[in-house]
Amino acid sequence: MQRVYPLDTQFQEQHSLSERYAEVYADQYYRDRPLCYRVPRELMEAVRPGCRVLVSRKERDKSGTDRLGFVVRLSQNADEAEVAGEILDVFDDGEPVLNDALLRLVHWISDYYLSWPIEAIYAALPSALRVRPKETVCLQEFQLHAPDEKFIRTALRKRIMQELGHEPKLSVGQLERRTGSKYLHYALSELQRAGYVEVKKTFVQKGKAKVKTAYRLSKPYSTSEIEAIT
């Protein structure tokens, strides 16, 4: 089996303007090797090795849904025939959830138990990182401060602020419908970093824990007492 070792954490510092592709283990894509995805220019600074991303489905995938993925490596070049699609959005402002040690554990689990790497990733990570949280966006109260020079005002971010101006508390789903864009996480992360909004996350557990009823004696009984009761 061909493996990807290790996470190239130095890549972004050395090639901050030239990276174009990310190798990603994507949800429900059961294969040993990661898929190659194009990194759009607006997400180049946010996408880092180990982070969670939203990737486009492959053309022959008829499900019509985008996939959660985990970036394991960035590269400057790729065979266009191997490019599965494009990274659409990045979660948690690109904060990595996989490091070198965890990736080695993932590959060990995959080899030892003959499982796919994406299955091993889900086994190694907390359940909250395997699902998309329910997110609510709240408009922050006005504060007088100098604008962040690094903050870029885009049409999408302006539209988000306009919608929150009409209704100061909206779910991400409501914002997606009102702005006409399905990919708001990076824009919301930037707005939150600049102090314009607050994103509150709620993780909903799927299913219920299994419960089994058990009984025990309230106090020790002698054999004769038990026989008298029964």
C-alpha cells in the first residue's frame, strides 16, 4: 500500500503563494490513496495540512452532496487527470485536527485492521469532529476599533453582514439560502476574526446510547434469608 508520510507542516510557510493542490481523505470515498483537490486562491492561506475541508463530489458521483475531508499534504503540482475536484470551504479557520503522530496512528490502524484510511481517521478522532456542527451566527455589537488591514471585504462577506443587519441571529443554513452560497465557513471565520460576528456551534449526537437494566441487592443477605424470600 502507498502511504502519505508525514504531514508537511512546513509547506505553507515556504510556499504561501504557490500551493495549488491538497491531498485529501474524503468521507465515503473508500480507497487507500488520498484524492487530489485543487485549492482555490481565496482559500490558500486557510487550507493547512491536518485541517478539515469541504470538497466537491466527483463528476461520476451521482449523490449530489459535497463531502467532508481531511487534508494530509499540500503540493504545488498535480496531474490534471488525477484532480478529483476543488476544495469548497474550510472548517475551523483551517485549524488542524490531524498531526504527524495521529496520522501515523491512522495508517497503523488501517494496515492492522485492513480498513480504509478514512475509516481509521473517524475511529481516531472525537465524534464531534466527524460531523458538521449546527451553527448559529450572531451579529456582534458595534465596537469602535481600527480596521484590520488584513481583512478583505468581499461581496459575499458584505451580503452576510447585510442579512445579519436585517436579522441579527441566523443559522448557517438560513444564511446559505439568503445569500445563495453553500460555502460560508471561511467567510464567517474571517468575519468572526475581525470581530463582526460570533459563530456558536452545537454538536448534535446521532442516535442514543444503548442502556441495559441491571439489578443488585440493597444489602447483603445470608443464604437462609434468601431461601426464606424465594
